Amino acid sequence: MKKIIVPVDFSEYSERALQTASYLAKFFDAEVLPVHMLELSNALISRSESAVNEQTVFYYKLAEKRFKEFLDKDFLKEVKVTPIIKHFKVFSELNALARDENADMIVMGSHGATGAKEFFVGSNTEKVVRNAEIPVLVIKNEAVTTSFKSAVFACDFSDEDIEPYQQAKALLAQFNCTVDLLHVNTPNSKFRSTKEMQEKVANFLQKAEGSIANLDKVHYVADYTIEDGILEFSNVHGKDVIIMATHGRKGLQHFIEGSISEDVANHATLPVLTFKI
């Protein structure tokens, strides 16, 4: 890992993400790229070019000053930090920056969104998770300042989960972190019998690891929703991080099918690490 992007809005949530990124940067000898988005309004953009330029410079200088103050943190003293200010209007544009910078991970803070706000707007967390092509680590209540020791990878053991699972294991192996597998059985069309699940899990492990030696690290729970099952299991078993794969569905498909990984990233109190399928 060489570059870590951190969206910054000067809140306590982005400070937690920044502190987490600084820990990872020290661990991997990586560079931290804090990114502040000016998110200029349509009202400003629709004005004359000279007025836009003048206002843009003003907001840029203001953000530059706040950025300098915000980055004056003890935990960043021994970290290479390259602040970036962009005129982005939406968080989905972070993926373009990640591609340009050849970044390895996005670390972002989140307070989540619920109710009507979540339905109509959605959180910035969901937008980043949906659009990012690189792993996204979502930080909630506390910054991560020590190595992960125990993780859970929640999936349905399909073939498209194999590569994200392998990527997650390779990354977390550097922390000596154990990774358990979890399947949540729900009372719907995707319900599977114990025999069906055992066969699918054995096939998954054989393809992903070349053996079924880790069958003892596979857990099965039943709940009314997959999200509830994941959150309950993770909290009860004291996991440090939840790992999920995401399709990054957009448009009508996202509206109809939704995204469990986005919902978990939005509502979990634990850190959530997502990998794109």
C-alpha cells in the first residue's frame, strides 16, 4: 500500500478517518492524501466567468487555510501528507482521483444516515462505496490506532466473492488478523438448507484456498435481514472489522435491488472494509 485517500470536511468524523489513515500509513510506509471538495453550487457556476473565478479563488484560499489548521495534528508528524483541494460536487468523483493518483485505499469517516434522509439522499459513505474501484475503509465511532485482530467476511459464497475474499485475507494477513466467514440465512427466496450451504461453502473454500481446512472458521446465523444478521454477529463475537464485497450497482438496478454492503457500511458501529466485485 502506497497511497491512502481521506475525504476531509473538517468534521470529527473526517478527523477519525485521518487518524486511522495515519496509522495505516506508518504501518505500510504509505502517503496520505487528504482531499477536501469545495462542492461549488450550481448558482455560483451559472454566474459569469469572471465572478466564478473570483469566488472560486476566495473559497479555495479559505479551504486552504482551514486545511492547514486541520492537518496540524500530532499523529501526522511522521507521515508524508499531500493535501488536495478539488472542485468536486459529488463524492462519486473520488474514484476518478483515486485512479489518477493510483491510490490503494480510501479511508473515510461516517456518521451514517437514517430514515427519509437516507432514502432520498443517501449518505456520502454509500456514494463512495458504490463508486470506488479500490477498497474503502469506513470509520465510525473511534479511529483505528491498533492492528485489527479479528475480522468477519460476510458473503453468500458465490464465485464472485472469491477474489474480494482473497484480497481481504492478503491485506489483513499483514496484521496477523484472523478472518472468519459468515452466511446469514433469511426467510426469503434465497433461503438454503444446511446441506445446501455446506456444499456451497466447501466449493467456495476449495476454489478460494485450495482446501476446506478452514471450515471451522465459517459461521451460519439466521435473521430476518442479512444486514441485521451481520451486525448482530459482529457485535456479539467482538469483531474488529466487517468485510464485504460490493457490486457497485447504480441507477435503476440500485434502486430496485439496493446494496447490502452500503447499508452495512452506513449503519454499522464497527469499521467496515469493502472490496469491489
